[in-house]
Amino acid sequence: VQLQASGGGLVQAGGSLRLSCAASGSTFTINAIGWYRQAPGEQRELVARITSGGDTKYVDSVEGRFTISRDNAKNTVYLQMNSLKPEDTAVYYCNADVSTPLVPYDYWGQGTQVTVSS
């Protein structure tokens, strides 16, 4: 599985961005796709996740502002980010969980920088 993340950029506080994560290869093996972020000096954290069944979950800090969705025809997952805050500034990564019951495994895309100015 290969993941291509895009859509980052510089935006003022209160603005919006949409990130895209395009998957290719053995996409039928993907159980879920998540968006993670890592700010300088911080640990990488899960921001939002969507399963192959369409279930979603969000970290509390983005609940109500971010929406994760997918376009199965395009094998693409989106992260719509509204009401952005300076604390959302980070490198955002998409991750594909392809674990089996016996073998945990995942793939990472390259990061895309999101910078929110105050």
C-alpha cells in the first residue's frame, strides 16, 4: 500500500484546509485510515480515523472542527479542517492499518505541513 498525502499549507487562525490521502496498491487490505500529527518537540498523535466500515473517531481537541471522510471510488480519505487554531500547527501524516488478526502492520504516507498563524 502506498499513501500520498497532500493539501497542507499556511492559513490564518479561523481558516480552513482540506487534506487528502490517496491510497494505491493493495487497498483492499486496508482496515482503517487515520490522520496523525506531530508538532515540534511533541509526540505524534492520532487526530482522526475512519474504518473500512465508515466508523469515525476524533481526538477531543478537534471534535466539531475536523471531519474525516472518504471517497471509495478514488481510494482517497479527506480531512476537512475548519476553525483552525495555531495549536493545530504540525506535520500531518496519514496512516493505513492493514493488520490481520495475527500480524499488526501499517503504512505511513509522507507528511504534509499545516501552519496556522495567529
